[in-house]
Amino acid sequence: MKPADLSARLDAYPHVRLAAYPTPLEPLPRLGRELGLPLFIKRDDEIGPAMGGNKTRKLEYLLADAQRRGHSTVATFGGLQSNHARLTAAAARRCGLEPHLFYFERRPAALSGNLLLNQLLGAQLHFIPVGGGGAGGMSLEAATRLAGWVARLRLGRHTFIPVGGHSWLGCLGYAAAALELDEQAQALGVGDARLVVAAGSGGTLAGLLAGLALIGSRLRPLGIDVGKLWRGFPGSIAALATELCLRLGEPHSFTADQVPLGEGAYVGPRYGVPSAAGDAAVHRLAQAEGILLDPVYTGKAFAGLLDLIATRAIQPAEPVIFLHT
């Protein structure tokens, strides 16, 4: 499929514009020299609203669907410090929708971080301490069904958004991002770079896999698991990428063993808890390039990238792009 054909098929799906694209693809010259390879960073952290992040690309399609259905309320779920939940709240407010956020954990004694921002945005926070999803105890699909059922009981008529926007509709946003990235990488002469991204719910990786495969890109995605949250995680990503290709009109089948995912190695204690390696990676990028990562997602993924370079799993002089989500 030619890039223009994929672009046209993506444009056929309704979406609301929440940010300006393309986001920059920038070199990291000082750190790249230290590591001995061409190193670049894709700045999806600069996407708005409300401190931004990659989930905005998915929400452009998901919230357009809520509007199409005539719903005034949207709901989603995630971990206590979920960036997806924060962005859902902010983007819903921008679209005139009421956000409800579900957390299957106890309400903290004091709200901090993204929880505090969600309160500022006026999101309704629902804390239901039933567990599930941690340490691979539940599949992503089972957790989504459970959360959807709870939201229906609580809210009635609404649009339900899976964790991380993990649906074919949401992942259209990262099939579109694949087009953007491929064009930028080719322009910089690194069209065959390794593309490293944090994987929490896997939708970003699935969208990239589908989009890059459909246009025959030479970019090579690699997901770094930052949560160890889901049973059968590679299979969930493979199924989503397969469905996405089908929805875009060109069947392409992915299997679990074809999903480039580093599972578990860089999670640290557990999802949402900083790791020593992740914190060190946050400090290293900040001090080398003046760019901030977070300790839950991108810090752990960047720690994985640094380790893969140190152990020669990524070869010297091999170009690398880090997708800052």
C-alpha cells in the first residue's frame, strides 16, 4: 500500500483534531556520541492537551465516535497514575463531554500526580478495590470486559474506552503516526532505524506494527514492557494489529511470536513503581539533552534502550529512534 492510500483510508474515519502534527523528530547528539550510534527522539510528549502524551492520537478517533453516537459521557480505566486517564479527562472536556475514570484499586489517602490533575479537570473518579490485571493475572481483554460491565452498571448510556485506548479504532491514531514517522526518518536518512517505544497496554505498538507493515516501511519497532500487567500480552497486541490492518482494507496477519516486545525485564518492582534503572535513565537523558522522561513509562523504556545498547542487542552505529510517549 502506498502511503497516500493509507492516509486516505485513515481520513475516511471521523476524528477530532486535538493537536498539531507532525511532532518533531529530533537528534540527541550528545547522548548519541556517548553511546556510539545515531540517536533520535520522536516528541509525542509535546502533544496536548493537559501536559500531553501519545494517547491524544488515539482519543481523536475515540471521542469522534462518542460524538457520532450522541453520547455526552465517556468512561475509561487504568492504573492510579495512568496518563491515558488524564488525557481522556482533558480531551473529553475539550470536546464538551463528561469524563468518568475507573480505578480498580483503593482510593489513596491523598491525590497526587495525574490523580490530582484529573480532579482539577473535573473528572469523576471511581475507586473500586477488586484487583485484577496486576503481574499478568488477567488478560487485557478480560480486564476491559470487567471494567466495561462496571461502567455500564454505574453510568448507563456512555461511550466506554478500553485501557490505553486499546481498540482498533483508537489505534488508527498510531497507524497514522507510522506514516508520519516513516516520512521523517527517511528525510533524516535513518529509514531503517530501530524504533523503541514503551508498552503499557500495547495499543501504540499495535498501531505502529500495522501502519509500518501496510506501507512496507523499513523501520523496526521494538516495545519495552513497562508493566508486566497482562496475561498473553503479545497475543493481544498481535490480534489488535491484525484487526487494524483488516479495518484499513488490506488483511495482514500477525502472530504473538512476531510481536517485537521485551517482556518483564525492565519493569522493576511492578507497574507504577519507579525502578532504579528507570530513574537512572531519566537522569541521564535530562543531563545529556535537557529532555524529561517520567518514571512510570518512558523512564523504564529508555532504561531498556540503554541496556540493549550496552549488551550489543542493538549494534554500534545502528540508528535508533526513541518514541517519547
